[in-house]
Amino acid sequence: MSIVSKVKSNPKLKKIALSLLIPKNENSPRLWVKLFLNPFKHKKGANAVVKSRTRMDVFPFNGFTLGANSVIEDFATINNGVGDVNIGDHSFVGIGNVVIGPVNIGNHVIIAQNVVMSGLNHGYEDVTIPPSLQKVTTKAINIEDDVWIGANCTVVAGVTIGKHSVVGAGSVVTKDVPEFSVVVGNPAKVIKKYDFKEQAWKKV
């Protein structure tokens, strides 16, 4: 059994390890983790940019990749504490976005301002325990290639947004979006699909 496996399987060792990586009552890694662990664990492609005022809550025990020529704008928050965050090539994560893993973002994806996508949910079923103390669950969000997500959208855990689809501003995406579709609303519904025979976008 590897050292990492031993730590993960032992609650006491896991607690000690987490205290070394994360300050108490915080969700950001310690400075030494940012400087000496993360650069060797995580992959950043050629010409990829993380703006200086981005909050990078990324930890070495889960994956983080940023593809070539991709940009994470100022005031965004990226968190891989409970699941990997992978961003492809030529993709754009806009100002004020919140991305909480597990999240996979493809190539040539545009995510506008103030979009929230979280692969994490808090348990609430036991009414004798506050939701903040209940076990979290995760379901990966998958954003396929060439997707455009408008400003102020929310994408919930477990959702897949298909290739070359558009999510209208302010939408709440609670179900999978078919590829080559336009969705809007709360909850988001398909209003257009691309007709390959007629080579045109058609209202549904």
C-alpha cells in the first residue's frame, strides 16, 4: 500500500495531513503547498494564463489541468478540493466564475461572467445534523468542446453540456443539454437545435 493510500484510509493520519496542507477554517492551500507542491502536481499548457486576482483553491491530492492558450480571468475561483478540475485548450473562464470540481471543460469553451458550476452537493437528509456537517456528494460536470455559456448561469452537479451548445444568460442547467442545442431559462430548456440537413438553427 502506498503512503497516500495509507493516509487516506487512516482518519487520524488524514486529519494531520490536511492540517499541514490547509489552514484551519479555510479552503485555500498553505503558501508552501502553492509554491512547492502544486507546480509539480498540476499541468499548465503553453501560453495558458491565470490572472493575478484569481482565487486558486487547488490542492495536490486532486488533479488540476489548464490547457494551452486557455485563460482564467480575474476574480474567478477554482477549487479541486473534492474533485478534479480539468480545462482544455483555447478555453476561457470569465470574470467572477466559480468552478468547484469535479468539473471537466473541453476545448474552445467560452464561459462568460459570474457563472457557477459545482460538482459538489451537501447532504441534508438527516434533520438532526446541519447540512454543513453532513457528508458531501459529488457528480462530475462535463462541458464538451465548443460550448458557450452566457453570463450569470448556474450548472448543477452531474450535468453534461453537449458539443457546440449555447446556454443563454441567467439560465439554471439542471439536466443534460444535447449537443448542437440552445437552452434558456430556469430550469433551462431547449429552444433551438441545429438541423444538419438544412444547415440552419431551428426553433423547437
